[in-house]
Amino acid sequence: MNYVEKLFTSSEDKSSKKKSGTSSQKWAILSISSIPLVMTLGNSMLIPVLPILEREMKISSFQSSLIITVYSIVAIFLIPIAGYLSDRLGRKKVIIPSLALAGIGGLIAGWATWKMTDGYWLVLVGRALQGAGAAGSFPIVLPLVGDMFKNDDDVSSALGEIETSNTLGKVLSPILGSYLAGIIWFLPFFSIPIFSAISILFMVLLVKSPKKKKEALPFKDFVKKIRLIFSENGRWLYAIFFIGVILMFVLFGVLFYLSTILETKYNIHDLKKGLFLALPLGALCLASFITGKVIKENQILMKWISFTGSLLMSISIALLGFSENLWYLIIVFLVGAIAIGVSLPPLDSLITATIEKAERGTITSIYSSMRFIGVAAGPPVIAIMMKHSDKFMFYLLTGLSIAAAIVTLFAI
């Protein structure tokens, strides 16, 4: 019997459910939702701006892709540390300083592009600081939501809203990034500290830290507990980590591809380009929102939705390689974006619903690190492959999507 089916069987034995607590925490959920929104804007907003950065800073497409990648690489290594600290110190005590650090990184990157003639390396330093800030903010949102609610339905519903906020950031990112860059090309960097400050204000005023029920375990005992979790649940956890990598790799890889050809092939720039990119991302956002509301605590449904989404994504990516017609590309990727959108909330919920609160921050942080690997690898890999063979690029993306579907089917 698959793991999720065992979970579902045990969940049927619960005799009663508490009334939904999400309505009483709506302002807290809204405030927490600002974190993935801000972090997504801080990264995805730069994707449509990369061709502009290449012209203004006289850098290659590979160098411009590293502006996205360095953010993610730093986050990959720091996210597990941030997760552990959040389990020990408390979620807000990690989130708020991290948001401040992300804002400082945005200021440094903005100043480098504005005042320096050869500021590329300082931009990377600023982006690295942003990545450090992202590591201690967005990934901690998942365990924070899990701490706030006892009812699994409430957790799934709230996580659906959080994932929707994340994808809403992806929708707004190309529009806002293109619009700001159309005014002043380096302005997107300076918007990041403003967004971070707003999110900090929300967290301070509207979110109360859940009370700690137990003292944190000593570090050695904590490590033993994490090892025990992986020994008992490793199969489905590793599967979710792998699927998260693939989903983000495909999403950011295709976005980089579309952003590039919209300028080079179709001569579409600035806000108009942002609107084109926002169409599939809007579909992704809506799909995540609906899925979060539908899955509740039904683990079997979570598995099959993720499997169907991965399979649909592989079909969509395969079809992308058949034509370079503008509307064909947008519509086909719109279907793929829906597939990604329905796949993400079930993965979040499977982890938060099954891992105990004491270790939840660390496990969800490792999962977030895996997703950042996909974000980091997508743009530079696609930038290299676009110089050689678009067909092989689509073969790779399709193969990875099929692999995600197979892993979902047999390992979760």
C-alpha cells in the first residue's frame, strides 16, 4: 500500500473536525502571504529585465542568467540552517531579520547598477544577500502556517492561499519588472527594499507567534530525530524533493526561453512583454488557488493531482518544440503552467500534514532548498542549450517532466 493511502486510511478514523480557523486568522494569513509574494517579486521580476541588463551592463546571456542563479545557490545552502534556527528560536525571529537582509541586498544591487560603470560583480554580491534573506523568510512560511492550525483542512486551505500568493508574485513579476525597467532600467532592484519593508510591517503588527509547547531538543538529539524521519519516510520525502526540483527547473527554464525569444525574435519589449509572460503565470496562480481549496487533507487526491499535473506538464513541454508561433507558444505553455500550478499545493500539504511541528521547519526548508535548485539551474542551462539546439532543450525538459510523473506514481 502506498504511503498516502496508509495516511488516508488512518485519517478516516478521526471522529470529529474542528470548525475552520482560517477565517479568524485571515489577516495573519494575508500578512504571511506577503512574504512569498515579496520574495517571488524579488527574483522573478528580473527575468524579463535580463535582456535589458545584458545591453546596459554589456554582459552575456549566461552572465545575466547568473543574476538569477546566485540568488538561488545561496538560498539552497542557507535554507536548512534557517529552518533549524526557526525550530529553535521561533519563526518570526528568523523571518523578520531575513526580510531586512533581502532589502539590503536589493539596495546594494541597485546602487551597483546605478553608480558603477562595471558593477556586475557587486550586483552578484547584492543578489547573494537577497538569497540569504530569501532563505530565512519564504521557506519558514510553510512550518509557520502548520504551527498556526491544528486542523489539517485549515492547514491545506491556508497553504493553498500561500502558494497562490507565491504564484501571484510570478504573475505580477514580468509586468512589474518590465514596467519599472521601462522607466529606469535599474529601478526593479530598488523596489525590493520597499516591498521587504511592507512585509516586515505586516509581520510585526498582524502575526502572532504560536506558543511553544516544548523546549527545543539538544542538537544531537535533533539530528537523530531528523535521521529517523528520513529512515521512516525517506521514500516519499525524496520523491517530493525531486518533483519540486523538476517543477521549478521547467518553469524558470521555459520562462527564460520565452523572455529571450520575445525580444530577439518578435521584438516585444517592456510592459508588453511582461503582459505576454503574465498570461501563463496567471493560469498557474489560479490553478494553485483552486487546488489548495480542493485537496483539504485527502492524501490520495493529493497524489493523483500531482501525478496528473506532472503528466500534463510533460505533454505541454513536448508540444512547445513543434512551433515558434507566438500565440501557439503562449497557449501551450499556459496549459503547462496550469499543470505546474495544480502540482505544487499537494506537495506542500503532504509535508506539513505529516511531519511533527518540532521538525517541520527543517524538513520544509530542505524541500524549499530543492525547489531553489530548480530555480538556480533552469536559466543558465537553458541559456547554454539555446545556443546549440532548441530541440534537445525540449527533449530534456519533456524527459524530466515524465520522470517527475513516474516518481509521483510509484514513490508517493
